[in-house]
Amino acid sequence: MQRVLKPILTLVVPVYRNEGSIGDLVATVSQLSRLAGGRFEAVFVVDGSPDQSYSLLRSALPGAGFASQLITLSRNFGSFAAIRLGLSRAQGHYIAVMAADLQEPPELISRFLDVLQGGERDVAFGVREARHDALSSKLASRLFWALYRRLVLRDIPSGGVDIFAMTAEFRDRLLNLGESNTSLLAQLFWLGGRRDFVPYVRRKRQHGRSAWTVGKKLRYLSDSV
């Protein structure tokens, strides 16, 4: 009987109001699947999205050329809940999280994998050096993360973190915390471990609008505090 090898890399992608980017997203993930020499899987978690994101993924994934899981939540629980569920379903030795809007360059995943496979790091974070966003969005982001660093955790990068990767062992430690209504990112930093930071420039959004509203930011900050 042939033994089935575990994936080297699992990519977790939370999805909410991303129907305009699904085609580009699947094509990008297909390219990333080659990083692990075929031992790759993607876990898409549709977070109660009211658009056609789920049906588009359901149609596209069978012929996408990589192993995948497609999960849909009964309502919008928030990106951290979606990511946490995706992490719990991931089977890879290394697990990366990527946003469905593709504003973070996909080549970051390759750089994360290089860092983690070196065996000297438990978790890798993408750190924004610059961002191609409107001035109002940049100012709001700076204010938010300045408050976050002052009130929650000082060692989070000044520009925040949206994309990261970890070993399966570090994922297990994270999930064992058992908290749900809190900041997943703060937990990642609170756990400590051997970290690395990979700089990148955030790209301009090509499809739709961000669901990261002022109200959600304030609720996130409140939960974190």
C-alpha cells in the first residue's frame, strides 16, 4: 500500500467579498503550488461572504491543479475566526496565511518557506515597508497601529502585520490557547518563539473595496486590549 505524504506547505486563504479577484487568486495559488514540488494544499475559508465568492471557488478549484479544501461559514465571523479554522484544517509541515485580495505580493510565501525550512525559525511575518494606498488609508493605518503598539503589544511592527507563516508545531501551540474573540496577531507575538521578519511593499488593490472598516478596527482594538 502506497503511503500518502503530508503536504510540505498549506496555504490558508480567508475569503470575504472577493468575487472580483477569485480568478486571479486561483491562478496565483496555482503558481505557488509549485513551491513545494506538488506537496501543497490550499484551504479557502469563505467567511459568510454575501457575494459569489463561494460558488466561483467551488467551480474553479476542481480544475485548478492543486489539492484544496473549500470551507464556508454560516455567517461573517471575521477574518481571525476564518484563519483559525483554516489553520486547524491545515495538514502541511509549514502553514502560510495569505489575503484573498492579493495586495501582499505572492512571492512572500516563497520567502517564508525558505525561512522556515532553514529550521531556525518558528514563525515568519511580512512587514510592510511601503503601501500603495490612498493617503487617508495610510494615515488611519498609522494611527491604528500606533495605538495598538501603545495599548496592546509594543513588539508588533509599526506598520502592523497582515501575512505570516509558521511551522505546524507553532500552529498547535497557537490553537491550544483556545481563545476565539481576541486578536490572533497578538497571540502570535505573545507566544514568543523564534521569529523572522520579511519586508515587502503592499500592492494597490485591484478588485472591490476593503471590508476592514473603521468600526471593525475599533472592535479589533477593543478586543485586543
